Amino acid sequence: MIKVLFFAGLREALGVGSESLALPVGVGTVGALRDSLAARGEPWSALATTKNLRAAVNQQMVGPDTPVKAGDEVAFFPPVTGG
């Protein structure tokens, strides 16, 4: 199992802030996980279309080639601005 967190506008678009799921077969990186979730269709395709989508594994900023394994916490968040 992994825990996936969604933040900011992405959380609003998906209507969910987190999800626990079994790591899909063949998914071994952050990028592959993103693609797998986006393949669910609307509204999940927002994961594929959000520009500059950032990710973290176990609270460390990572790139799409970072390995993901059972027990990890993966967070996705779009760029945000403050004011």
C-alpha cells in the first residue's frame, strides 16, 4: 500500500485530498504512478495536464524518475502562488 496526497487546486479538481492504494502492477516511479492515476479519466486526467506538477516522496521533493515502493507517501501538488 502507498498513500497518495493531493494539494491545492489539484485536490479541488479531484474532490479528494488523499487516497491509500496498492501500488499498481508495473508502476515503479513517481511518473508512472502519475500516469496510472491520470489514466482513470476525468477528473484524474488533471494529473497529466497540470503544468509544472510537483511531487514529493516521504516529504522530499523528487522528480518523475524517483522510485516508489510499498509504504511510501507520495504527494502531488500544482504550483501555487501567494499574496
